[in-house]
Amino acid sequence: MLTFQLIANTGEAVALPSTQLAVNKTEWNIEVYSTNPVKKVYSDIVEGNTYSLNTTGWDKGIYVVNAIINDEKITNKFAVK
């Protein structure tokens, strides 16, 4: 399963709702976009089925995260409070 785990040391990150995808590939891309203004704030190439995203120091607001595996994209939203 591909899962998103949100971590915040000085703020609070809340996942809205949980998204999971069974994958057979261990390398995939992650992209995170802020919603106000809309811009890419983070991207990475991930190896493995689990990725932890540390949101410490990020501006408060709603973010959209995309996991791209081959030609498939799953999207999730989370809030940094």
C-alpha cells in the first residue's frame, strides 16, 4: 500500500481524507501544491511504498498532494494548521 503520513513538529497537519493505493512499483513521484496561491511547493522521487512529508515551517492552509505512479495519479488534500 502507498500511504501518506503527515508530520508537523511546530504546527499541525491534518489529512483530509486518507488515500491508499496498492503498488507493485517501488519508485514514484510526489508533488505538493499550495492552494492560495496555487503553486508547487515540493516535489521528490520516492523509492519504497511509504513516504513521510514533514510540514514544519509551512504556511497554514490547504495543500494538494499528488502521487504519480507510472501513468496513474492519486490526489489527496491536507491542511497545515
